[in-house]
Amino acid sequence: MAKSILRLPRVKMRTGLSRATIYARMAQGTFPRQVSLGERAVGWLEEEIDEWLMRRIEQGRKVRQDRHPNGRLKAGRSEQPRGEG
């Protein structure tokens, strides 16, 4: 199966994240690592970006389901600190 590589502008567009946030999350281990395409070029595997996006969507939906209609967390639930995932 062919692998597609996304360059930074496409990754930013797909994720809605800034360059600084992408690199900060990579350093935290919460975002896919880039692959070297040459001496001065990097990219990200499209499949890994898609998987990361799906996990973020699932986590976001789970947090919403754990909340009361008034926006507060239901009893016994704890929210992940911001920036996780």
C-alpha cells in the first residue's frame, strides 16, 4: 500500500494547529513524529495524522458525553489536563 506524506502546511491545515503547537506536542510525545525527506525537508505520514485526528475526535466526544447539559462533569469523572492527547 502506498504511503502519502504530508508537508507542514497541509498538516497545519488538516489539524488546525500552529507550527509551534505541532512541534511542542511532538516534543511531549502527543503528536506523530515527522519523517526526514532529505537534508532540509520533513513530512508526516498521512495515515498517522488521520489516526491522531480520529483519537482527538473520539476523546472530544467522550468528554462531551461525560458532562451534564449545564457543562459540568458528571460525578465521578475527571477531565484530562489540557494539551493531553
